[in-house]
Amino acid sequence: MIKKDVKENLSIINNQSEYMYIYVENIKDIVPYLYKNSYIDMLEDKMEVAEKEGKGKYTYLSDI
């Protein structure tokens, strides 16, 4: 992958915590929508299945 093609919006991953408030604001806006559409329930079910299969809670995301 060419460096110039890497998106700059992943600063939280690069440990640039001064941008944390932006992520928190975005999450606050999105969470009610996800609950309304039962998306959170589906994710919780998938995490339970992943744990039963011996995977970590969040490793199933890499399988998607």
C-alpha cells in the first residue's frame, strides 16, 4: 500500500488521543441509531458465538 493512500482519519489508532472528543461525539450520534435498528443485539450475538468458538470477543470482526 502506498503511504499517500493511507487515510489520516485513524488517529485514535495511532495514539493521537487529542482527537478523542471527535470520536466520542460521533459515537454518541450513532449509538441510538444502532440500538433502534437492533444492530447492537446482532453484534452481541456474534461476539457470544465467537467466544464459544474459542475466539476473542472482537476477533470475529476480522472474519467479516
